[in-house]
Amino acid sequence: MKFVEKSLIISNSLVNEFCYRMVISSPKIAKAANPGQFLEIGCGDYNYPLLKRPISILNIEEDLIEIIYYVIGKGTNMLSKKEPGDLIEIVGPLGNGYSVKDCENHILVGGGYGAPPMVFLANKLLRMNINNIFVCLGSKTKDMILCKEDFLDLDVSLCLATEDGSVGKKGFVTDIVKTVLDNNKGKTAVYSCGPTPMMENLYKVCREYENVLSIQCAMESVMACGIGVCNGCVIKVKENDRVIYKRVCTEGPVFEGAKVVW
């Protein structure tokens, strides 16, 4: 069930030159949301800009929702100017999230801006008393690694990779995923979020391992309405020996990698 809430901003702070971290009080949405789902957030005032912005959920604590968002256009720039005590309109939770699999190992992969949903998922797995959680984060540089401190506070194994080698292993996030898979032979589920080329490469890597039973990918697309009306976010997927279109905002954003037409 989704809700429309006028939500109170508790904090809105700069994380780095690229993005902000916001805490919002939104009781109904917080109670209903699951990892991998997203929110449509009104960034301005008086219905301007008209379209809300789709933003993933970083974490939820009781009635409070945390998000991390990049300032990349007019809407998110307006959102960055909001102050504690301001009200914003939020629609959510939207889409379908991750499905927790019955496996020995759980690998959470976040590429760049895909790291925040992994925090929410890691906390859910820990609340389910699931162990052997491996978090693999990758980005171009150390300054673009998100949520590192969040994961350091959790009982998970954290692995980092940067393309320039400024922190962690020099290379791509798939390189450290390979290392985790080589060292852990039990049944494994992989959950991912990030740029489409990263997840495509991740899928190709993971399917070479027979012990990987599931590769879930939170697909990115341009979501205008967020509720399945505009059909602007469709991707090709395989279903019953056919290739069909599905909407990322409603049937996704999380899909099994084996069903995505890469």
C-alpha cells in the first residue's frame, strides 16, 4: 500500500560536494516500506516543479526515513535548500523491493549512488538474524564512496573498490565480488543497485558461479510519474520465452538479473 504524506524535515545536511543526506518524519510510509522500494518526493512549493523526484531509501528508524540524494537538476537543487521544520510531500513506498533468499551468503553490491539502498537491506537482514553479509561498494574515487560509515557500524564484512585505487582495491566493484565468491562456496544471493553497465557486468560475473542462486538488480530508468501511468520507464525483460516490456516504477525497480534483457 502506498501513501501520500506531508512529511516534516528533521535534517538536511551536505554529505560531500555531490550529495545531501535528509531525515524525514513520515510515519505511514516508514511503517510500510521495504528495502529496494523508493519514494517520489516533491522538491518545491505549490506544485512546482510539477513532477516529483524518485529517490531511494537509505534507512528507516521507527517513524524516520533517511535518504541520500544527488543535486543534479532544478528539483534536487530546490530540495537541497529545504531546512529542518519544512514540510514536503512524499508518495510511497513505491515499486517492488528485494526478496530475501534462503542462502548461506548474502552479497550486497552498491555501485556509486547505488550504495544507500544496501544500508536499508543490510539492517533488515541483521534484524532477521542473518549472518555472512558481505557489502561490496565501488566508485571512481574515495570521495564518491557513499555510506561507508553506516556499514562500519554494522556487523557486516565491508569491501571497497575504486577505479583510481584511492581506497580499497584498485579496479571495479565486480573485482571484489569475485574475491568474495571465490572465498565463500555456500549458496549465495546477490543484491545490487547502481549504474546499468555495472549491474550487467555483475550479472555476467555471478552467473559463472553455480552457488549463486539469485542476482537481484534494482534497475535505473527515467521515472516521471513513479506510479505506472506514463510508461516512460519500461525495460525489456524475458518472460515465458518472450521478450516483453515492464515498468521499472511498478513491476520493478528490482528484477532478477536472469530476466533482464541486457
